[in-house]
Amino acid sequence: MTDTIQTPADTAADEATEVVQAEEFKYLDPADIIIGTNVRTDLRADHKEFRKSIKERGVLEAVTVYRNEDGQYVLLRGQRRTVTAAEVGTPTGLIPARVVPQPADADRIGDQMVENIHRAGMREAEIVAGVEQLALLGVSAAQIAKRTSIDRPTVNAALAVTKADQSRNRLDSGDLTLEEAAIFAEFEHDPEAVERLENAKRWRRSLAHEAQRLRDEAAEREADAAEVERLRAEGLPVLSAEGVEEADEVLRIERLVTEEGEPLPEEEWPNVPGARVHVVKEWVYPEDEYDEESEDGDESKDEDYEPAEPYQQYVPVWVVTDLAASGLCRRGGGSSSTASADEGGGSEEEAEARREERRRVIANNKAWASAETVRREWLATFVARKTAPKGAEALICEAVVTGHHSLSKAMDHRHPMLFTLLGVDRPTGYYGAGHDECHKIATKASTPKAATMTTLAAVIAAWEATTGKHSWRNPTAWDARVLGALVEWGYQPSEVERILLGEEPQTSTGSDEQEDEASGTEASDSAA
């Protein structure tokens, strides 16, 4: 049963109907409406107040339908209203409906998501389903975000989950949020990685930080394997990472001697029975280098001079894994542990303490590098806020009034980190961006709220620019102050970052322990 309200159409409208079907307004029997495909699956039509309202007052807001090829009305929007009206009835038995031309599938899905995504209650699993449907129609991630007004990170997360069955099932069951499911989806092929993520989730540690460590470790393994293959291509008998793990001992030939107690000449190392090459990493600490102007007495840049950051490089080391077969001996004929203690000086306990400290430094340095990636991604989103969070004014006041050196340095160099976090290109050069570029950022903040947020961003970016691997070794009160504020504003720090807050990090697990075991060999111990 249908009632149609006819309205006069002018000449222009009549001409338009020749090209596009005109919209109509009708009253339809909800039972006659075909429920078309909809991205929303959770109708929640059993809400008592909602059902009572439909039964007593009818559907107040028109639903949207189109006619299919058979002339039937197919629902586009208003699924809950239509289903409930069909179940409980309305005072007239009819519901208002807007009849529109049949849309393309991509337009239908996008419109349905826009209608529901910005209402409270649409489940993340439904978002994933809608994004998946659009992707199957060939709509790009950028276009999905544009059509639905969903932010791009959420679209990317949804697309990642559509490709991982286990993570998607956990999202559907409510075990994971969309953000968590996207992280698990990335590592679903790696059971060990999933186990580490599960442990992080169980102990309420940041999944984002654990995921970044997993990415960095994978990249490191890939780089290590590439170096092994490069040296093998040069004809060297290189041990693989698996070979190192399986070996009972990995002894540097340079630390061994002949039966006569003499060191073996380097040119003879490749001829030792069972000799192999172990690729290790050694830290390089660049010496302080001043340019000629500094040597001539020009100290204009001494105040801002910073020594180059230490870096690691690959070093091929000749080793043996079977001492008896090699025909060589340890120095002094003692055990490897005794030899290590003798070479390093002090007791075995002191030598082990040194090794343990070195392993801790290596692990925390790697953890800091991973945390820096996560933190700066978070900061890039944070500095884009429109208004500053509670407590921002106090932090700004402290930085400005005390003239904190991090802010002074950033101002001298025209805020390079601020430009980085804002995603704004800046001129290169010793003094960073120019005055004009900084002026554009400042004048863009034309309201009190915007000006406060921009100033806060400058203070935080200035602090971030001074952080590094040294930060966890020698945390300052300002480190604790700024990081503590970021935590209050929603940032979840990693274990190594918590050192800045005066907290003791939890014992490392997973790959760190394996790395620590590997670094206990003579070959690894000497690679400091």
C-alpha cells in the first residue's frame, strides 16, 4: 500500500527528469520494502523506548529507498526504523519514504557509512565491513576516507584487518579494538611476534611500542642477512645467524694461540681448519672534529657544537667453532670464561657484571630508537590539535620563564623539530628555517586557543629535539616534566621511556634474552 504526495513541477524540473529520475516522497508499508545490503549489521531494534515511539507516533524521519528493475522499493537508509515499524506497526500502518534514483554500489556503501559512522554505537567490525566492501569495488584508501569522512589511519587499520582472519575474528568478538587488531594483523604470520604482542597486551604495555620494536628487529635481521650474503659473494665462509646460535662456542682466532703459545699471523687465519667468518657489529665513536675556522680561533659555533652520534658498522671476524679441530689453544690454556676475565681484568663476577651492563645498554639503546619512532608519530598528531590540553599553560610558562636551554636552542635554530612534527618543509642550513617560515606558523595561530597550542607545540618540539639515547642514561628533571605531561595527555610510554619518569623498567623478554645469550660468546663480547 502506498500514498503519493504530488507536487507541481516547473519546466526546469520536467526537463531534468529526462536525464535523471526525479525524487519522490511517498508513504509506504514497511513490510513491502525490501531491506537492501547495508554496512550496518547491529540494528539494536529491541530498544524499548525506540519500539514504543515507533508504535505510538510512527516513523518521524523519512527513510530513503529506490526502485529496482522490478519496480520494488529497496531500502537504502533507515534500516532500524523500517524493521522496527514492520514488527510493531505504526498508527497509520505506513512510514514516510524518500524515493531516489538507484545509486552506484560505491556511493551506497559510502553514504551508509557516513550516516552511521558518526553516530555513537556503530561497531568497529561494521566499519571494517564497510571499508572492505568499498575496497572490493576498487575504491582507494584515500577515496574511502574522503567518501566516509573517516580519518585515514582508521581506514588503513580497517584495510589491514580485512586481510587477517584471526585478527578480524577477535575484533568481531570484541577481544580487540580496531587499532589493536590492525597491529596483530600485521604480525599474524609470525607466532613469536604474536606471542610478544599478547604478553604486552596482558601486562598492559603499549602495543604500538612492541610492534615498532618487532619492525625494527625484523629490519635489523634483514640487514644482517644482506651483509652475510654480500660477504659470501666475495668468497668468505660466513656463518649465518642460525649457525652462530647452534655453535657451542664462537672463538675469535685473534685471541687464540698456537701450541707454542704464539699468536697466529693474520694471513694464516683463513687456513685454520674449520675457520669461519662471523659478522659482528662494532660501535664507532667519531672523534670531535672542528673545522679550520674553529682551529683559527673562531668560536662562534662552539656553543652549538655537538659531537657526531656514535654508530654501528659491520665487521667480519675470523672465528672457530671447534677449538680442538682448529689446532689452536686459548691463551694461558684456561677456560674461555677465565680468559675473558683475565683479559678484562678483575674477577669473573666483575667481568660478568660488565657484560651484563653492556647487554643492558645495547637493549635499551635499541628500545629507545624504536620508542622514538612511536613517540614522534604520536607527537605529530598531538601538535595538530586545535586547542591545548589542561596544564599546557603551566608547562609553557616554566619553559619560557626559566629560559630552558632546549627552547633557547630551538629558537636559535628556528625550531627545526617543530617543522618536522608539523610536516612542513623548511629551508636547510645550519640555522634551520628562516624567520619568514617561522612567522607563517606564528601568524596562522590567530586566536588565543590556537596561539597557546602553537606555543605548546614549540616547547614540546624543542624538548624532543634534545632527546636521544643519552636520555635514558642521564634523565633530567625537565625530561620527567615534559614526558610526564605527555603521559597525562594520552601518550603511553615504553619501558625504556619510563626511566625518565624515575620508574624501573621491567625485565626484557623475547628476542632480548636471545640476543643476550648470543652476546655472551667471545666473538660478541669483543664487539662493544
